[in-house]
Amino acid sequence: MARRADMTRTCALTRAELPVEALVRFVVGPDGVLVPDVDARAEGRGVWITLSHASVAEAVRRKAFARSLKAPVTVPDDLADLTRLRLEQRLLSALNMARKAGQFVSGATKVKAALETGQVEALLTATDAAEDGRNKMLGTLRALNHARREAGIPGSEVPHFESLSSVQMGLALGLENVIHAALTTGAAAQSAVEKARRLARYNAPATQDHIDRPPASGVLLPVEQDERR
């Protein structure tokens, strides 16, 4: 199922009409069990929920899926966690594709050098990274984004994602100690950034009215606002 920037669907939980990028799709499998269709490609009727762990968990609690499908369906109690796992798997697969395309670098020295050249699509930091190492890399990213603003370079700032552990990235990529990584310029890297944005948006902390509004952004806070720096 191709996604278009102007394509919208209705969240079965809130009834709000949102862009598909702000939603996640679910379908009923052959065994009658509801499963996440995070790429929105499976055949059959789908149910769309706001792209948020809290929203999916709330949809399970409120039995929004059976109501939307107008038919009995088996909904796993851990559907929200299963959806996160699927999003993580898609991101790891995209990172592996970027690595094979030569658009992924890891290791503090190589990542810092990539940031200094400015030819990067995103900075990735493992969730278990040491505080001092994280701060140094974020400082380099801040310098890059400041230089881009000063030069009037069009486009959004280079984002920072921190959604996967070093073990997750290492196992998926066949590498060791993946603490700092960067996606360099290219189509494969851009695809990975899109998936990283969706995972970050899904993991974003719930606000008081999370079931009524989608998260405001699909990326982590800009480094200038990162409270851990």
C-alpha cells in the first residue's frame, strides 16, 4: 500500500482523521488474531490507531478494534508492546540495508568525522550509551545544526534518535559495541530515518490528552532541549 503525503485515515480510538504517517494499521490474521501491519501493506480491512504506545494500549482496553471491525477478534493483551517490536524490527532492517549501501557508519571517531563533514541524515545513539560519550556527540551535532542555520541551508536539522540498545543494533548489523552511529546521505539512509521517526513517535511519552491528539513530532527533542545533555 503506497503512502501519499495527503492520504488520511480515521483513528478508531479517537475518531480523528489524521495523515497515515501519524497512524499505525492493524489487520486480522488468518487465525483470527489481530496483528500490527506497520508497513500498511497487508490485504484486507484494516483498523488505524494513532501512532503511540499509549493509544494502542488504550484501544485494547476500550475494545476499539472489535467495535471498528464490527466482528469478534482476538486482540493480544500485549499488542502495544508487539507493535513496538515490529517497528524496531523494521528500523533495524532498514539500518542493515543502509549499511550494505555504504550509508551507515559506527564508532565514535567515524561518526564524529561524518558529522563534521555535514553529509549525514541522522545521528543514532544507543539507549545504554555512557553520558559523557552521548554529550560529546550531541555537542558535535549541535555545532553542525548551528552551522547549517547560519549558512541558510534549507531543510530540517539533522535529527537525533535514541530508541535502540547497543545489543539490538549490534545483533542486527553483525557488529560489536554499536553505541554511536550515523546515517549518511542516500536513499537507503532516508528510508531508515523515516522508520526511526515512526519508532520515536510511537515511543514518545504520553501527554495528558494523548488519546485525543497525536504526538507533535516523530523525532526526539532537538539536542538544544535534550535534558540529559
